[in-house]
Amino acid sequence: QVQLVESGGGLVQAGGSLRLSCVGSGRPLSIYAMGWFRQAPGKEREFVAAINWTGGTTYYADSVKGRFTISRDNAKNTVYLQTNSLKPEDTAVYYCAADFTRWPPSTLGSEYDYWGQGTQVTVSS
């Protein structure tokens, strides 16, 4: 029912920034809590950040707290992840996901209803 497409990834030097975008179609994203996850090669997918339906409440993994910011523009049906002070360990494929049923959000990817295809973020030292 919902399709999600991420963009904005790329290659950046350590200390740099990227803004990732996730555009939804099929249904308005305003009815979903949204999350960002990431997966590095050989590792399990991990929770990064989540935002509630209106954008008034956010949650972050400890590893990115203070460096990353999740936001949303429901009029544009888009969710963003601003990534600052990037480190090589941030290198991963970043996915956005939609959760219709839970808030506060679960950090488990299995609890989310829809997923995008991911965008690659590579941070060089």
C-alpha cells in the first residue's frame, strides 16, 4: 500500500554531512510513524532514528544521538535524515521504514510495515 524511495546517499569524507530523503507514495505518510535503519556489510540491520506522525517526537540510537536529525514534511510526503559529523563506522545502506501500529517506536525492523530499497552512505577516513 505504501512505496518508499530513499535518496541522498553518496561518498563523503569523515566529518562531512549528507541529507537523506525518503519519499512515499500510495498513501500519505502522515498516518505512519517513520524510522531510519542502516545495515553495514556482514552486520545486522540496526535502528537509527524514528519520528512520530506529526514530527513532534523523535528517538535516536545512542550511536548517532547529537549527530543525526530526523524530520518530516508531510505536505511533501517526505522524511529526512540529516547526518552530520559522519564517521567511517556510519558506512552502511540506509533504509527508511513506515510503522502504522506502534508508538513509541520499536527498534526492531520486524515491527515496521513497509520498507524502501535503501541508499548507500560511504564515509572515508
